[in-house]
Amino acid sequence: MQVIIRDSKAAATELAAAIIARELRRRPNLVLGLATGRTMESLYARLADLHRTDGLDFSLAVTFNLDEYIGLPPEHRNSYRYYMNQHLFHKVNIDIRNTHLPNGMAEDIAGECRRYEETILDFGGIDLQLLSVGASGHIGFNEPLSAMRSRTREKALTPQTLAQNGPLFDDPSEMPRRAITMGVGTILEAERCLMLVTGRSKAGVLAEAVEGPVTSMISATALQLHEHCTVIVDEAAAAHLENKDYYRWIFDNEPEWKAFREMDM
């Protein structure tokens, strides 16, 4: 795992977008794992800008989202399919047939979970998985006690997650209590993981995820086991990290990041 601290949310978002853009230009048929939530909105806006102004090409890309609420149809304004269409898919030149989310309306949820896993494998696995971290330390909807080897499955949402996401609904009581999520094991099989975390409210859980012990109580700690995971944070989210000087030294000195250091971010 590598942690990169940027001065602001805008700078952190810009670096994450630059990494995704570089990978997409290297591999036009990139299989990209996607996340939702407020942290991702500015990132997707920046990717849409790069498509519009720099010709960033999504035409051959394939995407798989981490999760979807059970019981929300795709056209519901709080479904993650609706979110992705509004924030990214309808703003770039991606083939909508190559965008995949779990079907939260499936009659057979267990069968839908198996189908989703099989479809990921059909495309050769995920090349770059985008992530953030929830208030309970989850990645995807892998709530506390999610097994490190778990696969795509149905998951009950914690009261903390309901409190965090409920205000996004016109009536918070209408928020589904269950979701389909990629498993921790599914996520860890991605070739590369990229986690973007911003804001002071995430500082505590980020420090636990990055510098704390690996535990099923905080599924984001599993990323410590990944061979190629980059965590990009702003100063606010980095507030509780103990090794900030070391993380800054790595970014400032490692050749891998030279091109990004030279960018105007």
C-alpha cells in the first residue's frame, strides 16, 4: 500500500483522475471497477472534463460497479445505476452495454451474485478498482465482519451506513436495508486498487484502515494485503495518520511518481 497526501480535495481528486486517465490511455479496453458516493462526484466530473477537453476515450472500456441497493429499479434517483448514468456514463463516450452493476431487482439475488462474479471473470477480471471508505470502514458495502475471502453477495447494512446514506433519500426511511456488494475477496483480486478519501470526517477511519491492524471489522484494512494499492488523501483526511512525513517523502522521491509530480495540480 502507498499513501499519497495532497494539499486539498481538488488536488487529490486531480491526481486520482490523472492515474485513471493514464491507465485508460495505456489500455483502451481497461476493465475499471467503479464506486459511488459523494467523494466520487468530483472525480467523475473531472474524468468527464478530460473526455470533453482532452479526448479521453472510454469507447472500449468496461466497467463494474461495487454495489447496488436491493429493491431499487435502475431508474430510481437513488439507485447506483442512476447515479453512474448521471455522473459519468452519460457524459463520456462509453458503450452503455459495457457498464455493469448488480441487479437489485433480481428475483433470485443469490443467482444474480453468482452471475455478477462470472461476468467479471468473463472479462478477465478487473484491471483498476476505484474505492473510497465508508464511515464504518467498509469498501463497497462490506460491512463489519465481512470475510476477507468473501465474494459478491447480499449484505445487510449497518445503522451507521443507514444514517450516513439515508439523508440522500427524500424520505430516509425509504432507504433499502440490504444491498448486493462485491466481496472483499473479489475486490482484492483486482490488478490494482485506487482509493480516494477526502475530508476531516474520514480521518479516523482512514487511519484505522491504513495504519491499524487487518480486521474483518473494518473491511478497508484488507487493502493492506493488496500488492498494488494506492491511497490518495487530502490533508484533512490525513489528519490522524502517524507516518505522514514518510508518505510525503515517498511521493516526492520515487521515480514512479515523477510524471505526476511535474503535473500542474
